[in-house]
Amino acid sequence: MESKRFSGVTGGDMYDLFKLSAPHYDVMEDQIGVILGKYCQNLTSDEINVLELGTGTGQTLDVILSSDPRIRVVSCDNESQMVEVAKASPHTHVRVIITCEDALSFLKSRMPESVDAVVTAFTIHNLEIPYREQVFEAISKVLKPGGIFINCDKHALTDYDAHQKNFLAHMTSLKVFDEIGRPDVREAWENHYIDDEKIELTEDSARFLLTANGFDNIEFSDRHWLDAICTAIKLN
């Protein structure tokens, strides 16, 4: 089952506050749009269908919509609190449908080979490993041949020392919340990172799951500490 890990202090406004500890966050979000925009340039259809896993506050949704005017997005999040925040944003219009449901149910309700792209940011690393494996399989099924998968997320390095260095950098960055008088936010995110270590998504595991489910051209780019963007193309 998909866990709900953002219903407490780390949800809603606190997620925006998190950016104080991750100055690279907006840069990586923008890069999602660059990657998706370049992919869309090669598509000749009048409408481009995109699924987003994990609506969050709606920032990634804005980036997706801005990358090509032909894009239509259906986005899901299993946290009703986050869905309400996203729905209140100006981007809620004819090109967007936002639904409150878990990622796997959402994917399984879509027609096979019906979407051009699946985009997600900082969501899949939260999923329990058996559930995550099912999500990768379902992503492959809904994508058209030649469709793109873009995942901006925590992708741990296999090299232990390199991973620990990146993990420490993330933990150290959280001290900024003590400086603004919000140790509760620091503690919440520290606990979140520690929980991440128990079910970490590594570059190697992501590559294995993508390859096993019919993807090629798998690339990792724009790494900042634990965070990196993974892109892959579904084979014909």
C-alpha cells in the first residue's frame, strides 16, 4: 500500500518551507520542464497526455503545463490535504484534472498505452518497495511505445561512502529551520530522511525496474546530494 507520509508537519505550507533547506529544489523542478519540453517537440499530435504521480502543492504540475501548450494533465495524490492545496492554485483549469487516490489505483484505472508521458517528483522514493515495483510495472503499461518517464527524486548512489556524504549534506541543511525558530520542522524532515533510508530508491534499483519493464535510454542527471532526475523511454 502507498503510505501517507505528508499529512503532518511536512505537508501543505511546511513543504514549501522545506525549500529553505534545498536551494536546488526549484532548479530541478525547472529542469523537468526542459526535459519534457524537448521531448514534446518531437510529437506531432494536437494533444499530449501526461500523468503526474504525486500532485503535492502543484509546483511540478505548473512546470508540466508550461512545457508545451498541447499538454493535458491528470494528476493524483493520496493526501487530501495536498490535493486541496493544489486545487486552490491558479493552474486549476481545463487542461488539468486532479484526483485524490493512490498511485497504483490511479495508474490501473488508465487505458493501456494511452499517455505520452508519466512525470513525478519526490514521490516514488516514499513508496514501500513491493508497492513501488507494482507502480513501475503499471507506468510501463499506461505509456505509449516511445513514451517518456521522468522522475525527479531521491536516487541513492550505490557507493556507500558517496551516499553517506550526500545523506549528511541533506541532514546538515535542515539546521536552517533551527535558525528560523522551527526545530519542529527540522525534526520532522530528519525523521522523514531516516525513514527513507529503510526503503531507499537507488540508481541501480531504478535502472533494474525500468529495464525489467521495457524501458531504454535510462539516464540520471542534475544530481544535487541525494536528488537526481531519472529519464527513460518505453521501448516500441
